Amino acid sequence: MQLELELNGQHRTLEAEKSDVLLDVLRRNGYTGPKRGCDTGACGMCTVQIDGDPAMSCVTPVAKVDGSTVETIEGLGTQSDLHPLQQAFVDNSALQCGFCIPGMIMRSKALLESNPDPTETEVREALSDNLCRCTGYKKIVEAVLDAADRMVGEQPVAADGGGSRCEEFSSPCPREEGRPQ
């Protein structure tokens, strides 16, 4: 069958078998950001956005996405121009092996689109379907909260290449007061 979709902002026609899941079609076509973890939709490593909603591509039949808009991590930014969410993950050291990070970022993007100013609890709840075996989630949650600030324009730009906006303060940052630490 031919699968027609908008993939990362471009109209694409992809060959697929009716029995294929979206993850297989994406990976066969060079989109390696979504990872194969469990094949049951339990780990979140294959998370993409379908029509703006996070979805586990390993359990999504291709027939369900025909005519849809699909976004993978490859559609967010480039190596030289990262999306603010990607940059926040880098700046907050929110990755170790990196295997779960594309799915974490795609689910985080969906969260921030629907809730631009989440609490720590809301971030943790939104990411509860995505598993990470390396980090313990603390840095990931910090990165999502930092990205929320950046994406609403609250992150000042340091002309001197300065680091975190909170380095000059003792913890917690003024922005973080009232948020659980």
C-alpha cells in the first residue's frame, strides 16, 4: 500500500504493508530517531506526534496514520540549530545513553504545547509513559521545566555565552519558587 502523510513538514508517499506499524515504516525510510524498545507501547522510546498528539509508533498501524501529520525528533531542529527543548536537554545534561531521549523530547513537546507552564508534578505525570534506565528522571524533568521557560521567552539570552540563568542564585531559582524541588 502507499502511505500518504505529512512527515516533519513535508508531504511524503511511503511504501508500506498493511500489517506494518508506523515505527517500521519510519525506520525503513531513514527516520532513526524513534527507537524500538518493547514493541508493546510500554516504554515510550518510539514516541512521535501524530496530528499533534504523542503516540507510540511501535503499536500504531500504518493504516491509522494515512493522511495524517506525523512529526519525529528529526523534524524539530538540526545539529547546528537545536529546538529549545533539545537545547534544554543538552544544557541540563538530561541524557546519558540517549536511547530514550527522542521519545522523551517528543512527549515533552506535546506537553509544552498543551501546557506551556507545567509544574514538576505535571512534567513527571506527562512523562510517566516514557521509561529511562539511566538518568533517574531528575535532569529530564529539569530540562523540560527549563525548556518551558525558554519557549515562552522567559529565558534571557546571555551575550557573554554565560551558563544557567540560576548560577548566580543559591537554589532554588527565583522562577522555581513554588515549584516542588
